[in-house]
Amino acid sequence: MTSERPLTKDMKPGGEALSLREYERVGGYHSVHKALRMDPKNVTDLVTKSGLRGRGGAGFPTGSKWSFVPIGPDAPRPKYLIANADEMEPGTFKDRYLLEGNPHQLLEGMMIGARAIEAEVAYVFLRAEYVLAGKRVAQAIAEAYSAGYLGHRIFGSELNLELYLHVSAGRYMCGEETGLLNALEGKRANPRTKPPYPQVSGLFGKPTIVQNVETLANLPHILNNGADWFKSLSRTADAGTKLYGASGKVKRPGLWELPMGTTMRELLEEHSGGMQDGLKFRGVLPGGASTDFLTEQHLDVKMDFTETQKAGSRLGTGTMIVLDDQTCPVGMVWNLEDFFAQESCGWCTPCWSGLRWAERILGAFERGEGNETDLEKLTWITSFCAPGHTFCALAPGAAEPLQSALKYFREDFLRHIHEKRCPWR
Amino acid sequence: MAIIYIDDKPHQADAKQNLLHACLSLGFNLPYFCWHPALGSVGACRQCAVKQFRTPDDKHGHLVMACMIPAVEGTRISIHDPEAVAFRAGIIEGMMQNHPHDCPVCDEGGECHLQDMTVMTGHNYRRYDFPKRTFRNQYLGPFVNHEMNRCIQCYRCVRFYREYAGGNDFNVFGIRNTAYFGRYQDGVLESEFAGNLDEVCPTGVFTDATHKHHYTRKWDLQFAPSVCVHCGLGCNISPGERYGTLRRIVNRYHGDINGYFLCDRGRHGSEFVNSDQRIRQARLRRNGQLQAVSKAEALEHIRQVLTSSSRVIGIGSPRASLEANFALRAAVGERNFFAGIFQRELRLLNRVLDVLRNGLAPAASLREMENSDAVLVLGEDVTNYAPRMALSLRQSVRQGPMAMADKLKIPHWLDHSVRELAQDSKGPLFIASIAATRLDDVASETYHAAPDELARLGFAVAHKLDDNAPAVSGLTLEQTALAERIAQALRSARQPLIVSGLSCHSTAVISAAANIAQALRRTGQPSRVTFTVPECNSVGLALLGGRPLEDAFAAVRNRAADTVIVLENDLYRRASVQDVDALLLGAKHVIVLDHLTNATSTKAELVLPAATFAESDGTLVNNEARAQRFFQTFVPQPDVQESWRWLRDAIIASGRQDFAAWENLDHVIASMAVEVPALAAASKAAPDATFRMSGAKVPRQPERYSGRTAMLANIDLSEPKPPDDPDSPLSFSMEGSPDQPPSPLIPFAWSPGWNSYQAWNKFQEEIAGPLRGGNPGVPLVEAAAQPQQEYVRDVPAPFQPGDGEWLIVPFYHIFGSEELSIHSHGVKQLSPGAYLAMNDKDAERARLRPEDRIEFTIAAISYQAALKVRADLPQGIAAIPAGIEPLQGIQLPDWSRIVRVA
Amino acid sequence: MLTPEERQEIEAELPRYPQKQAVCIDAMKIVQRHRGWVSDESIRDIAELLGMSADDLDGVATFYNLIHRKPVGRHVILLCNSVSCWIMGYERLHQRLCKRLGVQFGETTSDERFTLLPIVCLGTCDHAPALMIGNDLHVDVTPDSMDQVLENYR
Ligand SMILES: Cc1cc2nc3c(=O)[nH]c(=O)nc-3n(C[C@H](O)[C@H](O)[C@H](O)COP(=O)(O)O)c2cc1C
Ligand code: SF4
Ligand code: FES
């Protein structure tokens, strides 16, 4: 088992960004030269072989996604590559780290992706609140342009790549890949109908790939070190390392790059230092706000896409939110549902109606006004918002913490009913 | 066709369609909101969920939205699956969270799609017990009322208004469960089709603001199948009446013409029926004053006049029915029948008929226009002249981009997918018109020039297509290049279309359009043509024949005639004051039949109260030469009767007893068929009065019609017998056959479980397809099997701007230019005042400034108006609004000097 | 009317996108940077510059929470109310802020110094609770340390 940390090892302890020169000194942009010498299809094949799965939450195999993009002289142009730096899932703070600490690594990854799908234009789609990240990415882009790594004939090759930073104006929906496309086109960020898939017709009707920041940051390393190396980084069948994080009342909340498949127990007990003194662990959202709660019994689950799913949740973004025994689970779910209800784009009925309803009921519970039929209503809402019932994945994501809370914390709901108040207040 | 399985039973479905479409076509009741037969699928409301099974062995299945799934071979779904049923009820429950449940005071109540769907899904009891969100409503203009609290966020309104109708002054604002549908700021909705929001919105957010002034529930309205009288397209309508007043107009689905939508003139232009200007009793001039007289007195007077006159002439009308015009002709004799329009217009109409008869290219219905993939509009401002056509042409530009969808195998009904694929790309639509039009935003190219130049461009296109077509000399480079691009687009289209018409009053323009059709045909490319015509029965009148209006003037001037009967025609709108005065004062006797007091009727010796379209039956012939029957919606006050009945009575009074045989409309139609073979087919426009379904008539009133026994209780406690209707197979009652009538006889759309307009689903052979048994109407013009091959060769010379003179042309306005609709409050509000528009450079050179009061002179009469300056108007051309007071009765185009009034 | 500066900045964005409308969010943010918020008049002006209708643009503006369609104070406080901050004591922070400033969420202090708004997760959950004032991120905030922080914004 290795403990390599390709994504973060070069970052400065103080958290400043690596300049272009510093980045090159640690081998930066080497992979682009390599990729430019390769046939685009071979780049895609290599990424497919590496087993890289998207780090934005859904875990879709990256190479396989690229393979749907039309390639060659007859393909529609320009094609687009977009780095999804919208990171707005509550509890998630991993992409910020990569953006602020090593923006060139992202740009390099984007260049690889652009090479593979023959994209001429790339955007970093950044949430507005990431002011520092925005500054650093802009700086890195400027450096890359002046070095001739972007623009016309990049690295002296025949290829052109324009890369722009787009700073958004809020809304969780902008992170959903088709909502993102609308946002980038200056429209309301409603999700789009599929088909057509963005790979075929995306931004401005042209083939487009949207990829999470962390996914992209992995690419230079895969190019440099090969598919087998990438697989070897992991403890499980899902390849690579993962940026794991923990927030909540643990001793040392933080973010760590660890082998994919690190167990929750390790994350909690070793890396986070366990619960704060006097508090007990009650549960965890393993991968951000839109994943199902896991509890004590799941602590030994290997946190990768497959195993977390088997345990009844999702790896999501790999950043966990820890619930302790002094925090009200009902209140926590209320907070989550309020977020989702507020961020619903308003397009499909289960989402805009169901989530606000759930939020109101949970609010009633917290005020001590909940009753048993309210529990039935909440259960109904979770099935109402199930995958396939809604237009996009926002509402099903919202249903996950709620349905699992109803399963694991039923007692707590009942206490709210019987005591006619929140026992933690 | 494909076999699909619905709850384990095999059914035939159209594989090119979606499952919702298939289920509805098969007669299943599957609820929906965001889907609309004309707007396609977007999957927003999630109401149409069904269970889909992957294989016959799949017992678990998963929910899908029927509107988003193609009905391909072997698809297995269940509508009755409990999970699907519960989910659908849940959708209603979600929508109802904020809905105010104000049905008793809501104008949509009783015809609300939301009510229907609520009942259909079985959602009864409210489980949501928190406060509802509330909104402030907006003023949206005279036609559309706004009540946002009722919104269920189905997004139909924005999709119709913005994506389908091309309006951009309306939108959705905000997000989540508080999305707001309206305008950025209060104000009149700019789209000429805004009124459709009333029917497009499944609940009471957008309702008919004019109906509000005298509101009646759908179930209490008496309806008839009818045809819009406000332009030449012949859109089908359902007028509704209560207590003797016309309450409103709604769309009556016609698969070839209006489909699901009307224009706002058609929907809101019929208030004239209730106007206080209505002539409701006969009036006879005594001691210089028109005084009300009884029917008998009126007829006695007619007898005296007709028996004492040396020669009686009749002036017909393009807004009166075929039967009324024919009756007039019968009363005065063919030789003495005048068409009521000038030679110029008759000639244009006959030119149009020639083209249609020749069979160069079949006339395109509006539906066919939507499917055209390359369009040339030559000379027309469609939105203002034949409004509903603009909506169809707007859809035509989507045909080109559909090829992209086909390439990716994306079905056409997957609306947003197709729109996103297409982005801004649009199929070719060339608009060559005198000035900017409201369709220019979707045009691939526009060209603004004088009518002669438009004709020359058309001739040039024909020549580009076929060398044998006459060449045009002296074209500019720009014109040549444009003609080439147009020719190229038409040549490479699957279904090219040429739109032309009467609005620029140029035979050359129509001939140019015909040459293009000819050239396409000769080069092996089948095309279609459509001509716009000015009035609801212009084509019928032209088919009936009759001499031009100027001959009538001459007949009186020369004392060749001493008595004039004017049928539903305000001559002062057509001819100059001098000419009409000379006619009306020169004749010994003038008898006028009309609905409203107007300049002509005030000069008459005898005025007869003629029933409007809402109070009479008859046949109108639209721009495609399609004869359509309209039926009486309600029985007017006793002295008001159909013009043909007045004329029949007059004939009998004059001693020709044989006309007593004209007892009902069918008798008139039958003798018309004998006398005018060109109109013989009109008898087939609808079943005759003897038609019965299961031995019964078709009821005009819904089964829930209420209060009948009490309606007249202030006058007579016993309920009067419903009036007879000798003229049609419809009854003035709720009693009658419960069966679905043949399409020309459908008074309104209603079906069990479907109280809203969405009930049209139940009347169609296939969703959005033809009505069962075919769409209403019969063609009166048969295209020749062997078209004659000649090109028109008289190409006009280039337009020469005058020296200190302008060619003055009329500009039509959807709101204001039409005679009857201007009596509607909202139409009047939106109509422009009198103006004269001129090119900005011309104005500068003439030292005229915007809003200057100017004067121009036509036929020795001077007119004044405020000056408007428009850069889109060609130099040398000036425009005045058509039909708007006081700029009426001016024969245009004509030349005049334009001077500032001191 | 847009100032020449605003107009210039907006036009500088145009080459980055193949369509004018795509610039509209950037454009509103540019105006907002200069004026603090986007007024009805600015909506009209920006729309005109980009070939949109005011209705087109306002439909977009009202979708995004960081476009302010109402005037704001000199400093906008974005207080994270998402789950990790909630666990770590957001509510106490919220109460203290409201009390100190005398405003609720969505309101501006009477001296127009601060506008208090809630914001979704700021992506700094390992240092919750967090808030932003203008462009500055403040992490690991306690009710007491917050008083100190506010002092720096006049
Ligand atoms: C409501 C919603 C919000 C999302 N937000 C983000 C986000 O902020 N960042 C991200 O990378 N992916 C986000 N996603 C996932 C994206 O849709 C998409 O799957 C991802 O960007 C693809 O990149 P990947 O394959 O590299 O993970 C979101 C999805 C949903 C449904
Ligand atoms: S206003 Fe009517 S049409 Fe528009 S979303 Fe609401 S319910 Fe649907
Ligand atoms: S009708 Fe199918 S989702 Fe709305």
C-alpha cells in the first residue's frame, strides 16, 4: 500500500499558490507535452484504463464520458471543456483547496482533457464566493497565457486553446452540469433535457465536457505515471487517491488526500482525531449534504464509490459531515432540507413543492409541533423525490439525508413529538 | 406504427410520438400539465408519470414521465399501477400547496384543467398545513387578467409566450416554489397572441379580461360553432352567449387552420355584437329623422320603394355571408348586383383565384405553413393583415433545424432538446415587405422596398429558378444577390412556401409570387402558395361575382338607377366622402342593412337591423377558398334578423311570392348552388338542417346549463319553450344528442372528465391531428389537373420616388384597421391614432419633424395627420394607417405632396 | 445610464463568449461592483447593450442570489447558514449579529453600513462557522470574535 499524495504533495504549507515557475520545478506541465504527442483517442483510452471516476459526486467513469464526444475533422466546433468549480454542496470544501493551493495543476488537467476531446475553448466555472481562488486561478491563467501555454499554438504545437475564468453569481444548481451550461450561457440555471447529452450538444449547442476540479487535477499525474500506477494508489477497485474531509464536532476538522477506500473509522479516529471531548459519534453524511446518513455500524466501510453505495449511501464528494450526540438530528436535517428547498430551481413539481414541504414539517418538529402523521408525510416526500421522479438529481439528493435520518434517528423524531419540543434546545 | 402494451393490453401507437400522446390518442385519461399538444414535452410538471417495465418479466418497473418517452415498439407501461397512481395524486397535492382554492370566485372555475386533473388523479384531502405563498398581480393590458396566486408552475405560459409566439416582454422570475410568471414591470403585453395565455394556462392565472366585465361560467354559456369575422383566414371560434349578450370568444380547434391558438383581434374583437351602436330595430326616415318602425312598417315601405323604383341596385359586402350576398343578388338581379369593393380589389382577388385555380401550387393551410422549410413572404405584413398566419410562419423556421435533431435521433416533440440543439439557427424565412414587420425577428433576411420593387424581386427569384421566366432588367447588385439566395433556399427545400397577398395592393406582386410557384413547379420542385385577403368573405364575394363598386356610383350618377340597397358595408370606409355622398344623396331611395350605426346607415332612408355572425348562420370563404359555415350562437331581439331573411322578405313584399320557398338557410344555399355553380360545393360545408344524431339535434348549451327556468322569471313565471332553429341541426337548448357531432357542428369542447379546452383531445382522430371525420370546411376552388404553363411577363419598371410627391400606401394594424373589432374596448385602446409615416431622410429633406401636423391630398380631398418618422420605410414612400378615422375612404396607393400645416 | 467605465468593462467580456447574452451575468456583476446593486434602470441599460429585453435579463437576474436587485449597505455580510456551520454554532452567531446590527436577514442597517444576508455553505466547513464581509472570508468565528471583526468595516 502506498501513501502517495499526487494532488497535494507539492502544495505549500502556508497555503499560497504555486507560481508557474514553482509548478514547473516540481514537474508541472510535463504531462501536456506528452499528451500533445499522443493521439487524442489514446489519451482517452489511458484515462479509461486508469479507472478514474468523476470526483464531483456521481462517480461517472471519466474516460468513458469523453468517448462520446465526436472526434475528428467532421466534429462540430468549437468544442468545450469546463472545469466545474462551483462547489456548493454543503459540507464540501475540497475543490477550494485545489484551486487556491495549486491552480496550475487544474489548468494542466484541463489542457489534457481539452487535448483528449479536441476542445478549443475551456472555462473554469467558479462560484462567486471563492474570491481568493478566483484571484489565483486568474493569475495562473495569465501566467500560462504569457508563457504560451494557452492561446494560439500552445506549447508551440498546432493546437489552440482559449481558457477563461467565469465567475458565477450563486445557486447550487449551477453545479449540476446542464444547469451549469445554462448559467454559462447567461440563462437561468435550470437543468436541460437529455438527450442530447452535453458530450454531443452542450455549451452553445456544441460538444462539451464538464468535469469536477479534483477529477481534472488527477489527469496530469495519470499521464505522467500511467494507469497502473493510478490504480495502485487505491486500496480498492476504485482507482486513485481521494480528497477526504471532515467537518462537525471532531477534534481536528480538515482535509486529507488519502488512498481511495480509506475507511471512515480511519478518517474519523486518526485523521480527525476523534470526536471533541465529551461528545459521542452518532452518524455521518459521508460525502456532503446530499448523501445518506451512515452510523456506527458503517465505520469500517471503505470509502470508495462502490463500497459506500453498498452501505446504503454514496461517496459523493468524499467530505463528511459528522453528527454528534449533542446535536439534534432533526434540526440538522431541517437545516439540510431548507438548503435544498431554497436552491430548487423551480422547474419540476416534486422538487419545488416537496422539498419546501419537508422543510416546513421539519421546522414544525423543531418547534415541538410535529406528529406521527408528519412522519408519514416525510416518508412520502422522500419517495416523491426519488431518482427518476424528478427532472434532475437535486431533489433525489435532498431526499437521501432525510430518508436515512427517518431510518436511523426515528427515536429522535418521536422524542420531538412526545416532548413537544426539541430535546436539545 | 408500433405495438405498445398498456396495462398488459396491446395497442397501436405512432412510434414517432411519445407515450402521453399515444395514451391520449387511444382515449386513456392520463393527466398532464406542462405538455401541450402544440408545445411538446419538457418534463417539468411530472404529472404524466406511468410505470414502465423493461421486459414482460419485469414485475418491478420504474416510474417514467410518459411525455418524455417515445412510444416505440414493445414499450410496456401501466397507467393503473398503484405507485404511478399515488405519484400522480402527489403531484397535484404538491401543486395545490400554494393554490388558493378560490374556485368559486375564479374565472377558470368549471373549465379548469387543474380542477379536471385534480379529480382525475383522485387527490382529495389536503395534507399540507402551512401558509401559502402569495404574490402581487400585474396589469398586463386590456386582454389578459393576472392572478398569480393560482399558479402551479407548469411553465406553459412562458413556453407559449416566449418560445412559441416569440414574445420577449414576459418571463419567469425568481426560483424554487416562488417562481413568478409575468412582466418585468406592469404593462400591456406586446404579443398579438397574448390572449392565448387564457387557454394555455391550465388554471386561472391568466384569464380573459374582457370576459370579466360580464362574466359567465362555461357551463352557463350557450355556444355555437362559428368562424372569426375579423380577417380572411377563417379561424374557428366558439362564441359564448348568456342573457342575450355575447360574453366571449374562445378558440375552436381546427386541425388545418387555427389549431389551438387565435390572435387577440379574433379573441377580443367581437364586443361590437353588444355595442350600444347596434341597430336593433328598423329605422325609417321621417321628416328628415330616422325613427324606429316595426318590421311590418319597414316591409311595407320596402314594398312601396321596390314597386315604384325604376331600377334597384344592390351593393354587397366582403364581410357578409355568401347567403346574404346571394340573397341581395337575387333581390336586385345579377345585372344590378355590385360587389361592394372597387375594381382594383376585385382584380387582385381574381388574380389570386386564377393562381389557385391554375394548380401551380396548392394553397397552403396554416398547418401546412408550419411544416414549410423555406418561406418567402412577398409584400405582406402578416401579423397585422392576417394575424394568425404569423404564428404559423414563426413555427416554420424551426423546420430547418429539425434536421439536426433527426441526425441525433431526437424526436421533434422533445421540445427543449430540439431548441437547444437548434440554438439560434433558423430555417430560411425571407420577408420582403414595404417596411419592418413583427416577424422580422425570425426572418433570415428582410428587404424593404416599394411594392413595384418587391414585385421585381419576386420576378427575379422566378428567373433565377427557371431561365424561361422573364428576366428583370436594371436590378441592383443587392437585389440580384438576394434573389439568388432566396432562389437557392426555395430550390433546396423539401416544402417551399410563397406567401403573398393583397395588402400592398399590387397585381405585380401577386403575379411575381405566381411566377415563383410556376418556376419551382417547372423545375420539379412542388411548392405551396398562400395569399392573404382583407376580409372574412373577400374570396366568397369574388367567387360570387358582381360588378365593381365604381360602377354602382356611376349607375346612380348617370341616373341609370334610383334605388340602392347596401348590405353590411360602410361605404365611407372604402370610398371618398364625395363619391359616397353622391351615391347616397343621389339615389331616390337608400336601404341599408347592417349591425351598427355608421356613416352609411345614418344617410339611409331605411335601415334594417341585420344579425351579426353571432345571431345568424351563413357561409364564409377564407383565403384558401375554403367554405366554412358559421352558426347562430343566440337568438337576437325580435326585430333583428339575418340579412338574407330581410332580403327574402323584401323580395316577397315586392310581389315575388316564389321566394316564400326560402324558409330556411338550406333553401338559400340550394338556390345559390343552382344559380352560382362556383359556389355549389358550399352546401357541403356543414350538414344541413335536417341532420340529426340518434334522432336529435346538437345542443348548443352544455348539459350543466343552469337557471333556464329562472332566467326570464321576472317576465313570465312559466319557462318559455326554447326557440326553434329552422336553419341548422343545432338546438337552443341543453337537450339533444349526447353524441359527438361532426366537426363543423361542434359548438364547444367538453367531454366527461375534461371540462377545459384540453377536451379537444377527445374530438381529434389523433392528438393535434384532424378532428374526427375531417376538419370543417370544403374547398370551393378546384385546381386544374393540367396547369397552364405561361409566365406573367409584365415586370414593372423600377420604382421612381416622386419629385416632391410620395407614394402613399396603407399600413394595416391588427388593432384598429378592421371595421368591427375597433368597437371592442381593448382593441380601440391598442389602436394607433391617425398618422402619416415617412422615411427619416425624406423627412429631413422635406424639413419635416416628428409629430409635425402634415397634410396630403388624394383625389382632391385633403387629410391631416401627425408625422411619424421611420427609418425602415423606403424613401419615396409614405404610409398611413388603414381604416383608422379620419383617414378612411382613401383609395391607395396613390401619390400626393405632403406639406406641414401652418 | 451605464457609465463609460461600466460599459467598457462589460464590452471587455464579450470576446470570451460566442454570444452576447452569455455576458449578462458578468455585466450585472460589473454594475453591482460599481453601484452595490442592480436597479431596474440598470437592468434596462444592460439588456439594451446586450440585445436582450429587460424581461429576458430580469428573469436571469432574479434566478441568482448574488445579484442584488435591491440597494445594499456599504458592506454585505454573508453569513453561512449551511449544515457544518449550523452544527458549529451558526445560530448563536446569527442571533448576535441581528441584535448588534438591529436587522434581520435581508435588511440593511439604518446607517447603511451593513446588509445582512444568509449564504449557502462557503466551502470552509473545517473552519466553521464562517462568514464573508464583502470579499473577505472570516472563519472560526465566535460571537465575541465577530464583534472585533465588524469593527474593521466602517
Ligand atoms: C444539484 C447538483 C449540484 C452539483 N454541484 C456540483 C459541483 O458544485 N461541483 C461538481 O463538480 N459537480 C457538481 N455536481 C455534479 C455535476 O452534475 C457533474 O456530475 C460533475 O460536475 C461531473 O464531473 P465529474 O464527472 O468530474 O464528477 C452537482 C450535481 C447536482 C445534481
Ligand atoms: S402561470 Fe399558469 S401557465 Fe404559467 S406556470 Fe403558472 S400555472 Fe403554469
Ligand atoms: S406532462 Fe409530462 S412531465 Fe408534464
